[in-house]
Amino acid sequence: MVIRALIAHNSGITRDVIRTHLECGGCQVVAETGTVAQTIDVFRTTRPDVITLDVWLRGAQGVDALSLFRTIRRESPATSIVIVSGSQSPDDQRIYRREGALECVAEPFDSFGLKRVWRRLSDVYPELRRTDEAASGRRFSPSV
């Protein structure tokens, strides 16, 4: 089974970094979005297995990333959400984890944070672990 991912981030450069790591580990990136409105539309049409969600994603009409997060959790509880943020306070991380985020990772990315996210994804989607192990010649290295 291919694990399908949606990348929701306001920075194209960061989306490229996330895409590289997800694809290197065996995920299929089905879409990238840069706003809350785009993300909810694409989420509803593609129903990805995993979403990387920037907490500073641009919103519209009073809808912010936390509202989007809650909408995704309500409409698709099985979707794994990885929160990405340039400024994650411990309180923010607790809120997202309490509400069901698979993991939180801070920007700028470091190898420790990305490896932690990959371990969590591999726990939920064991086929990713096998993909990583099979690619020993081009080992997945979550360093930026």
C-alpha cells in the first residue's frame, strides 16, 4: 500500500524539503498547498493518509490552522497529522498532541526532529519502515 501525503505549508522551499523526505521514505505526495482554503479543498478531494500541517498556514475569513486541524480530525480521524512550525511553544505542542497530532516538528528542521517524525510515521505505517530498510543503498537520511 502506498502512503499518500499532503503537504500544507506557506513556504515553497519548506514544501520542497518535506516532499524530498517523504518521497525518499516511500510516501507518495499527492498535493502541496499554501493556504487553509486550498488545504481543506485538497484534503476533501484526495483524502491523504498523512498531512504535514504548518501552524502558520495563511487563513481566510477567520479560519486558522487550528480550526483546519480540528476539521481534518473530525472528518477523518484516521488521517495522521504532523504539525510543522517555526515557533512551537510547549503549550502549542501539548494542544495539538492532546487533540490527536501524530507528531510536532519545529523549523528549522534538524535530523533529530525529522528522525523522530519518521519513527512515528513508521509505527503507524509499517510499510514505510520496510521501504526504508529496502533502500539501504540510498538510505533515508532526514538531515537537511
